[in-house]
Amino acid sequence: MEEKKYKVGYTTGVFDLFHVGHLNLLEKCKAQCEKLIVAVCTDEYSHESGKQPIISYKDRARIVGALKCVDEVVPMKYTDKLEQWKEHKFDVLFSGDDWKGSERYKRTEEDFKKIGVDIVYFPYTKSISTTMIKENLKEN
Ligand code: CTP
């Protein structure tokens, strides 16, 4: 089997109303690491950050965990990525490039440089998002 660039990869998200943009991201993550850990935002965390998921944490976590490209699902409880790293000790953090340049990720890039953890951004799938699905449902 071809060797992957990273041993343990990590990515996060709400993954509400699971769609192909989520799948594209997770497949690209798994193509670069042997073990992919996905931290799914809990309902409490989502509410605190201003999002109201339609699907419960329990079901979102089950759906993400059932995918061939995902090895482990954990609950995401902290905003601080360094705190998350302390718990899961991943070699790389993956994210959609909608986060690139944000204050949160600029800080994370500085923190991770010090501990030698890479951050890899993948192109956001522009044709779909959870917000778009919700807007569509409102209109139809
Ligand atoms: N993502 C992506 N392409 C999309 C939607 C999401 O690459 N079309 C990526 C995000 O960049 C993030 C992960 O999938 O790394 C989880 O995103 P999440 O916020 O759960 O999904 P969105 O559909 O972007 O949700 P919302 O519209 O509520 O922001």
C-alpha cells in the first residue's frame, strides 16, 4: 500500500445536513493520512458559536463515523485548536479554505508552527453548504 504523507490527520466541523461538500473535504483529508479523526461540534458548542444544527450531535456523529474515509469521531468542545491537539496529538490539521486568513486560523498557524503540526487547506466546494440548503428549503 502506498505510504500516506501523514500518520494522524484531524479536521473539525458541524457537518449538519451532510452534503457532498463535506464528503469532498473528508475524502481529501483521508487521501493524505493513515488515520483520520473528525471532531464534530457538539450541540452546545454549535449553539455557543451561533449555529443551530437541525440534526442532533448524536446523529451527525453517527453519519460522519459511518463513512469509509473516517476512522474516528470525537466531540469538539473547545475553540482552541491547541487544546484539541493536546487531547488527540495529530500530525496535521485539515480545513476547508473558507477558514484561511481568519483570526482563529492565523493564531492556530502560529501555535502549530511551534509544535511542528502542519495545517493543510483544501478548496471549499462552492456549489453547496448547509446554509445554502437551509435557504433553499425556506424558498421552496
Ligand atoms: N466544507 C467544504 N465545502 C463546503 C462546505 C464545507 O469544504 N461546501 C468544509 C468546511 O470548510 C469545513 C468542513 O467542511 O472544513 C465542515 O464545514 P461545516 O461548517 O460543517 O459546513 P458548511 O456547509 O460550511 O456549514 P455552514 O453553511 O453552516 O457554514
